[in-house]
Amino acid sequence: MLAKLFWIPNNSFVYLPIKQRNMSEKKPNPFPKSKKLSKPDGTIAYSWDGKLHNWEGPALIPEGNTRKAEYYLYGVQMDKDTWSETRRQREGVPYYKNQSMKSQLTDYRN
């Protein structure tokens, strides 16, 4: 256990214990998790921050029928092709680090 020396005006010096923080402790995630909402008729909806949103699949599945599924990201409705393209673009190298895009940047200096 670690202790640190402190000076108290009337008692001279006192050693007080210090709580050592374990670096493997995980910090809480600041982003809210998406919630799965179900209705008695079988409709399934995924919401995040009060909006329909799901990166993993359709955000709204009416009456449990996957053929009528609707795709939403941050509350914006998309068709399946647009949703899959947007989902594909969320990871990877940013445009300013991509070698093929550097010729199009005006402030690139190498």
C-alpha cells in the first residue's frame, strides 16, 4: 500500500494512505447503448438516443417480418444498399491518410 507524506499545521507530518488505481479497470462507456424495443404484435425496433438507429441490421422490423424491414441510421431512413454502403465507410483510413487522395488535397506538403 502506498502512502504519501502530508504536513498538517498542528501535528507536523502525517503519512496518509493513497488508493492506487488499477490500470486494468475499465472506464464506463460515455455513449448510450442502443435499446431493443418489442411490441406485442411482434414489431422490433432498435433505438439510440431517442432515434431509430442500428449499425448491425434493420432498425425497424414490422410484425417480425424481415422482408418489410426498414434501415435507419441516426433517425434517417435509408434503403438497404445505401445503408450497407454507409456501414462499409465507417471504418478504414481517413481520406487525408489515403495515398490515392493526397493528389487531390491542396494543403498536402510532401
